[in-house]
Amino acid sequence: MNFIHPEKIIPLLQISEGMKIADLGCGAGFFTILLAKAVGENGEIFAADVQKSSLESVKIKAQAEKISNIKTIWADLEIYGTTKIADDSLDMVLISDVLFQSKKKGAIIKEAWRIVSPNGKLAIIDWKPESLEIGPKNSYRLAKNDMIKIAEETGFKLTSEFDASDYHYGLFFSKE
């Protein structure tokens, strides 16, 4: 069984030292910590989540690993602007295993559009509807083409795809 492994996905994101990246719906920080290491001390990671306990977990992990380039943000991603991240300011936004949970997927993607720079990119990782052995009910999952349509309606352009796991698809978008 090939489940999602953030350490295998981080190299696919083509991260450079000094980048500014948001991890929207960061959860316990499985990607956040690795992103912070990848961007180095001159980079910055914005870890946003609606669960305060998740943000506390990120802070504890960052302290344990002596990482100081993560800013945690308590935000309801379905409400435009609640991350309070400056418009057009980030090199990348990552949304992993978040959108299946929301009935307002477009609102979350609009927040990503607002904060990613004109040359920036969006990476979405979410559950494949056809792999039902584990994970959420199929009624919560969104087919890859439907996810692409929502992102493109916001203004993003699909640039490439990747297999995030046997159970997840991965999509890269640019802001054009």
C-alpha cells in the first residue's frame, strides 16, 4: 500500500531556499516541518488551520527541531482573507488533504489565489474517488477533473500532475 509520504512529495514541489510558502489546512504539520527545512532560514512558512490544537502541534514540532521560520495562523480558510497573509506575496501555496472536507472548495482556492504571487504556484493533493479502501466516504471526494475545473474558474492554470500516492492525486497550477 502506497500512502502519502510528505518526504517523497517535497522534492516534487521544486522548492528553493528562501521561498515563502503557505500550508493551508496544515493539520499537525507533516508537510509544514519539511517545507520549513526545504526553504531554509531565509524562507518562511505560513501554517494555517482552523484547529488551534493542530497549530499547537506544529509549534511543538518546530521547537523540538529548532525551526524558527514557521508562522502559525488560526484561520477559517472558507472565509476570504482570514489568513491575513498579504496579497500576491507567496511563491507557493500547498493544500493537502483539505478540500475533500469542505463544501466551499472554491472559497479555499480563492484564498490561495489571493495570496500567491503572479509567478507563484498552487499544489493541491486530495483523495482519488476511485480508491475507496481507506479514507473518507466517496461523497466527500472530488474527481481530479472537477478539482481542476474549480481551480481554473478561479484563474489558475493547470501546469502538471503527479501521483501523490495510490489514494491521492497531485495537481500543480500557475497563476496566470
